[in-house]
Amino acid sequence: MGNEKLICFATAHPSKFPDVINKALDTNYLPIAATHRSIEKARRLCEKVYLCDHSHLEEALKHAMETNWDLTKGI
């Protein structure tokens, strides 16, 4: 555990991109299906930006998958 690395892939909720949704729907308001309480609440909090160097991400991911292939066989 302790030194293991983890890569998480996730999809984004539409309410994180209100301008894109509004433009796509040619409207000035988000439909209820494109909103979420937790995201609306988070909009009122302080915003932090973290910049990361991803230039070697693909290479590192391939290496991790290749070196751990035996652990994931049959899953």
C-alpha cells in the first residue's frame, strides 16, 4: 500500500460546464437535469487551481499497466 500509485478516470457532471451546456442548448439557463446540489454549493466556495505536468502520463500509465499485468489477469 503506502507507495502504490493510483490513477482515477472520471467523467464530468454537465453542471460543471454551464456555459458549454447553455451554448449547446441555445439557452440562458440550465435545465434541472444539468444541475447538482453539491456542485452548486461548491461554486460558492474558494477556488484552488493545481497545475500538474502531464507530459509523461501516457508513458507512465503504459509502464504501470505492463508491469502489473500479472496482477490483473482474469479480472
